[in-house]
Amino acid sequence: MQLLFIGDSLTSGVSDSERLGWAGRICKQLDPQGAKLTAYNLGVRASTTAHIESRWEKEAADRVNPDAPVLLIFCMGAPDAVKDISLEQSKACAENILHSAKNNYATLLITPPPMINEEKDKRTINLSAEFNKICSKLDIPCLDINSPLRENPAYIKALKESDGVHPNAEGYGIMAGVISKFISPYILPHLS
């Protein structure tokens, strides 16, 4: 099975001293020998939804083997919150991305996680709510990771011990635990 993790610096695992991020941890958990999953981490630092919209289709097409099952896992929105991109622009880009992705691949979305800066954090809450609505409209499975991480003191501590946007290694482990429960049912049937 092929997994394409498409997103921003939180997808790529910035500030993770173990260099796995949440995506690498999930792949390691689901396929410890590394023989059944072909995973591509297409997380790009500071990649807004507009930037992801401009690049994801080519990046996916360049990697996908049409003879094997493919799952696209998008995690986006954090740079939009940091850069104060308008909610309308973020929504439009996310809807374009997800509509096109769904027409070609099995697709999942993970909302942006919380941040320490109060103003930016409010934007992640709004983006998460709007992305959930878009996914509901398009019938795409969506994980609101913002709410459970916000309520997790260990995750908030991991953010505070890092830069307030990216967690440390412990925080990525917490993210992986939450995300794994969501995406595993879409992956495990293909690993038997």
C-alpha cells in the first residue's frame, strides 16, 4: 500500500529530535519491518493551503504506482493560521484540494493542531471547524485533531517546550497515537 502524507511542517515533523514526526511513527507502528507500506512524506515547511494546492497533484502523480492501493492523508492549515491567511482563502484552497483528491484517490484529512499563541490558536480552531464542514460536504473522512490535543496537558507541554507551533518528539508521539486510531482502519486491510 502507498501512503502519501501531504501537508506542512507538522506533517514533515519539524522539531522532532527523532526525525519521525507523526507520519513516521505511524508507519513504524503499522509496518515494523518496512516491507508492506510505501510511504512518502510530502510535508513542506510553511506550506499554506494555497501552496499545497499548487503542488500536491504533481507530487502525488510522480510517486503513485497505479498497481497498488493509494491513500492520501492531508494535514494542513497551520501555516495559514501562522501567516494570518484569510479564512475564506484557506477554505477555498482546501475545498479545491480535497475535491480533486477525492476524485482520484482515497483521501483523508487531519485538521491543524492547536498552538500556544492565543491569536493563532483561535485561527486553528476556526480552520478545523471549516475543514470539518468541507469534508462532511465532500464525504471525506476527517479527524479533528485540534480538540483532543488541546485537552491533552502532555501535548500542550510538548508545544511549550518547543516553539509553540511544532511539538517536541513526545508531542509527535501523542499526535501519532491519536491519528493512528483514525487512519489505521483505512490501511490495515491492505497489509494482510
